[in-house]
Amino acid sequence: MAASCACWIPPLASLLVTAPAAAAPADDLPFDIAAGTVAASMSAISDKAGVSIGWTAADASVRTRAVKGRMPVADALRAALHGSGLRAVPGGSGTFRIEHAQPFPLIGRRRPIDRPVVAGGGPPPDEDPAAPIIVTGQKRRQLLQGIPASLSRVDLADTDAGKVSLASRDLALSMEGLSLTNLGPGRNRPFIRGVADSPFNGNSQSTVAVQLDEARITFDAPDPDLRLIDMEQVEILKGPQGPLYGSGALGGIYQIVTRKPDLTDIAGAVRLSGEAVQHGGIGGGVEGVLNLPIATDSLAIRAVGYDTREGGWIDNIDGRSNANVTTTRGGRLALGWAIDPVWMLDVSGAVQDVNSRDTQYVTDDETVQRYARIAEPADNDFREAAATLRGRIGGLDLLATGSYVDQQVDSILDSSDSSADFGLSGASRFVDQRAYSIANGEVRLSPAGSSRWLLGASYLRSTSRDTGTIEGTTQSLTVESLDRVVTEMAIFGEATVPLWRHISATAGARLYRSVADNEASERHGGTSARFAKFFASPSLSLSWAPSTHHLVYLRYARALRPGGLAAAGEATSRRFDSDELGTFDLGYRGEPIAGMLTLNGSLFHTRWNHIQADYLLSNGLVATRNAGLARITGAEASADLTPAPRWQISAGATYVRALLVKTEDGSKLDDRRLPVTPNITARLTARYEFPLAGWTTRLSAQANYIGRARLFFDEDLDRQMGNYATAQTAAFFSRGRLTIGGRIDNLLDIQGDTFAFGNPFSIMAGRQYTPLRPRTFTLSLARSW
């Protein structure tokens, strides 16, 4: 029998189970260990295998899974600790150390960590070379393999994404289920798995919540399209996320995880780039990153700055060529303070200004030309500040976070075709000015070193103001104005409970009260209304993990959006009711061939009641109404293969059948596809890395197919788009801290219609097309230190 001893090591107690001989573990041993705690399970495994296992007192009560069958001791430890947030790190002479799957609780940070001590005088175990994949989209650090939900992740530090400047539209080509409109940078709407209500940027709340670390940065605003520079990863949580994120989030979550300040080393990087657009103009940019410890191992700042220019390619027949030039300027500043070994404070801020000189639609699908009376510029100015405090109180991890977001979105459109509808004659232009803000605060508790449960409370206040003005040659007329304030207070939680052997249940719920104050005014008068409602958003999943390499899950979740008041631009304003969405999701995530092949797949079915949709009025303005009942059925699959040490191959496909099956008045429909979402998408990527004359060379190629989609389910706008394929290729050459790169996007110069909408005041008069950006060549030079 193994003896146990307790050693006091400030500030943690380290527990040890020691086998008499501390012999090397046998290849295969029969295990029959019941589910329990780390202390009980590790003691039983130590007795059976004759190994020494060390863990901290804080982790002794963490729950473990049952282990049954013949297997090596390392596999038994992995099985017992699966989903606990802990891992067993092997050492010499048959020893193991139990530690958190990632020692420090923040992705991307470095600092010394107190470690458990294993008695016996042996050398400390080596670090596990296969770092686990950690995701944070469900509001705590979790191992990806153990999450019973559909999720996609792009590691921006481990792919070509780390060598180029990306935007959210680029990631949509690499992540199953994500699609975006293509009005232009800073004006797009993201959708996940066909949960798409409208192509128009009206006043309805978004179906996808965009997160920047712990801060929610959109509520009813378009995606700010933050440049993904010096980011850690992007996560897409698919399906309704109401239990953790509240109203909205019907389709899922788009979360950006930034790289945090390094508390140890001074580091930096600079990247210069230039681009040329075939049939268009030239562009370029500069990006810089600086990490500076102020007090080593305690306080550091990290700064990011960038200034880019995208060359235009839309020509106006009146002589303005390459009119749709877009400039993006921005930066981030983060401060990380390790108050002590337990508590960490992060304070950050981000700014970005996106300015487009003109829209990017055409009226002829054969060319990139159009006739426009005036330029139609747009800009999106984004500001964000956030602070997050993390620490441990007893056996609990505490997180308190607060953030404030301000977003200004302005645009000008030619409204001459609708001048008569507003009592004007001749040429006119529509000036749309929108201001959004979000104040958000949240407190969360979870067990130390474990993700098995979470409890939290939150407060959110979102304000938005939309003013639309028609300016004629002799007069100016405010045609719509809407002020909305939404306040939400909530408590929420989620917990995982082992049921039987390898089967677990995860249940979550959010109880919250939403109050929306609306005030709308038009030419014919004004209306105000208050909408107050108590909501409950539940989720429940069952998961089966026969081993640490395979997970099968069934999940159901609901989410909703509260009702409101829309400025209809007509004689009266219109109310719209809350809509609610529920999804069943059956999925698999696994590694059939360890270290070589990873597979993901899911089948999903969604029922969406009382859809809130922004629709087009006859005068060109946009209002919100309840459109009816929709059903969405689909499947998606992806595979990542490493057939040889220098090769990486990735493939994925999605099928979505998203139909409006019944109108709000109960009328049945035959085939009205929900807008924007393609019925089929597919991708294939291959990368090859090899040494060449002292340089590390990385070549990559990617092909995508975008299936057929519809503009809108309204009969007058039921226009087809999509059905095209694209390709891109890239090459990077690195030596030391220098990287030279080249990339070609839209390699075959395809002229597919990405999004068939540009100007709502003239779309009824004829077809509009938003072509793919033509073939674009990019060269870059990066230096780090």
C-alpha cells in the first residue's frame, strides 16, 4: 500500500502519494477506479501502478472521472482528469505531477508559477510537449476536447494568420458556419449556421454577439471589423448562447482573444506591407507591437498600432476610378499587473477608425463599373475600455470585469430615386448617423482549478440612436429618428455532473429582466413605448467520452431577443414582438489517430419563432417587423490531418437548409430561404514547411466554394447570389526574426456576387451586385525582437 504525507510549502500545501519502489509504470494495467476526487483517485491509481503522484491541496477536491479497463498509467491519469482542467505531467523514475492544464490562468501570458513538489529527490518532470487547446468562449478556461457544444477555433499564432493582417471576413473562409454580409469594412453583419434575419442594417438586435476578451462589443451595431493584429485566437460558439450571454446571441458568439502583456520579456515587432489590386489601385500598411515589462514578473504593458489602406477597384462611369478606397487606423493598449501570485488585474483600451470613400456595389455583373451621381462614403469609429480582476478566494476562482464601448457609424447614400416619396424633387442624399454604446459589468465564481461549474451575475446597458436625414437641393428633412435604451440584469450558471461511467450532463440557465425604452419619431409624429419582460434561457447537454480522444454530445439551448419599437418611416411606428430560438445539436469531436487526425462533426435543427427582421419599405427606409416561423436544418464537418511532419491539411464543409415556413399571420410558404446564408460551403487548405538555403519556408494554398444564397425572403427581393469558388496562395520565408511574405487572394480573379445589395433607395429599380475583390497581390516584410 502507498503511504501519504503532507508537506507545507508556502503559500500552498503540496500532497504526495508515494509507491514503495517508485518503479517505472507497466505498459498496461487493469484499472477499475470509481469517479471521485483527485485525492481519492490519485491514491488509487498510485496503489495500482506503483508510481508517485503529487498534487496541491487546492486541487485535492476537484472531481475526477471513473477509469475502467486495461491501459498504461498515463492513459488512466488522462481519463480520470478529463474535463477537470488538470493534467498529469510525467517525470523521471515513475513520478507524475498534477497541475492545471495551463499553469497561469490567462492565455498568452508568461510569469513564474509556484509548482507542486514531488518527494523522493527526483528531477522535476519535463513539460508536456503537446500543449492542450484551451478555449474561453464559455466564460471560463476549458479544454476544447471536453466541451459538449459545437465550437470552431482559429489559432492566430500558429497559422499563416500570424504573418498577415486579417479581418473577420477572412476568417469566414476558414471557419465552418460563419458567414457575413459584404457591404464593406465596418458595416457587415455576421451570421452563424443560417440564423440570419436580414441583409439590411436596421435597428434589430444582432443575432451574433461579438466579444473582445471579456467585453461584449456589439448589441445592435454592425461588426466593427477589428483588425486581428497581435491576437491569440478567435472562437466561434455555434448555436444559441442565451444561458451565458443573455439576449441576442441567437446564432452564437464570435469571440476575439487578445494577446496579453508578457510580464517577463521586452519584445516587439514591426510589419510593412504593400498590395496591388488587379483592375484597381494600390494599398499598404504598417503595424507595430511593443511589449514592455515595467516591473519584472509583476507589471507590464503591451501596445499595438496599425495604419492600413486597401486599394479600391470600383470605377464610376463619371470618371472616379478605384473609388472604394478604405483606410483603417487603430490601436490597443493593455496593462497587466500581477498583484500577487493569486490576483491579476488587466486594464485595456482599443480604438479603430474605418473610413470607406465609396460603396462597393455595381449594377452590371460583367464589370466592376457603375454610374453614381455622388460618392457614398461610410465610416465606423470604435472605442472600447475594459478592466478585469481575477483571483482566488479559498477554493473558488473569482472574476470581476467591466467594460464600456462607444461606436459611431455614419454613411451617405444617393436617395434621388426616392426623392418624391419625401416630397422633394430632383437629386437628394440620405445621411444616416448612428451612435451605439454598451456598458457591461459581470462577476463570476467557479471552483479553483476546475471548469465543472460556473455561477455569475451581470448588468448590461445598451443605448442606440439612429437619425436619418434626406438632404435635397434646397431643404433638409429628418425622416426618421429612434432612441433606444435596453437594460438587462441577470444571474446565470452552468454545471457539469458525472452520471454514469463516461457519461456526463451539463445544464445551464440564465434568469434576467430586460427593460427597453424606445422613442421613435418621423415626419408625421412620434411614439414612445417601454417593453419590460422577465426571461429564462436554458441549456442542457449529455456527453459521452469513451476515452480522452473522443467525445459525443447532444445539446439543446434557447435564446431570445426582446421586442421593441421600430421607426417605420411611415405615418405610424410599429411594434415588434420578442423572437425566440431553440436548437438541438448532435456532435462528435475526436482524434481517431493521435497526433495525426482530428475530426469534428455535427447535425443541428433549429426552430425560430416570430423572427425579427429588418425589411425594406417602398421609400427605401428600413423598418423592423416579425416575419414568422423558420426552421433550419444542417450538418457540418471538418478534418485536420498531419500526414507527415512538414505537412498540414485541413478541410471542412457545411450544409444549411434555412427556410421561412410560415408568415406571422400563419400563412404557409413553400420555399423562402432565409437571407444571405449559402446552402453549401466547403474549404480545403494545405500547408508545407521546409528549410531552403538557411530560410524556413512555408507554402500554403486554400480553395473555397460558396454555394447559392438569397438576398431576402420578401418576394420583391428574392434574388440569387453566391455559387462561386475562390482560391488563394501564400509563401513565407523566415530567418531568425525576419519574415518575408507574399500572398495572392482570389487567384483566378473570379467575379462572384458575394452580396446582392448596395443602395436601398435604388435596389427596387434594378439589380445590384457586390463582386468579389479582384485578384490582389500582397508583399510583406516583418521584423521582431
